[in-house]
Amino acid sequence: MVVEIIKVLILLSMTFFGSLGGYFFKKASSHSLGFNKGFLFNLCLGGFFYVLGALLNILLLKYLPYTIVYPLTSITYLWTMILSYFLLSEKINYKKIGGVSLIGLGSFLLVV
């Protein structure tokens, strides 16, 4: 039971880190391209979180089937919507909530 909880936490961390990577790439895009501090800092952070998520993905693939791990990476869309709402002040409408809810339902049905 504890091992299963750890796998779920690793999976949630993996998807969250993927969303954080995308968030910092978005932040990097708000700076001009080149060797300025804001661009490079956000680019490096985005890359760091993407690599961290990829390493957790590899770890999970050692213990879970590919047919479970890969589809569950769609949970990243949930984290992305949450991060974009709170950190980027993006508007979330019912259509987006409905779409992400269907993704969540699909993920749930996959593991039940």
C-alpha cells in the first residue's frame, strides 16, 4: 500500500514538474531572446523542471506499465490550468474546465 502511494506521488510530481517547466518557458518568452538575465534564468528553470519530470518518468516506467504511465502524463494539463490561473492570471472558462475534467475522468478510469 505504501509503495502504491509513493508511485502516485511520483506520478503527480512528474506531471507537476512538466507543467512548471512549461510555465517557466512561458515566463522566458516574456523577455527578449538573447543573453539577458530574465530570459536565461527562466529558460534554465524551465529546462531543469522538464528534465526532472523526465527523470521521474523514467523511474516510473521501471515500476509501472508504459500503457499506464504515458496516458497519465495528461494530468499535466490539470496542473497547467491551475498554474496559468494563479500565476499568469489567465481566464478559465467552463469549456476549459470541462475539457480538463474529461481528461481527469479518463485518467481515473485508466487506473481503476
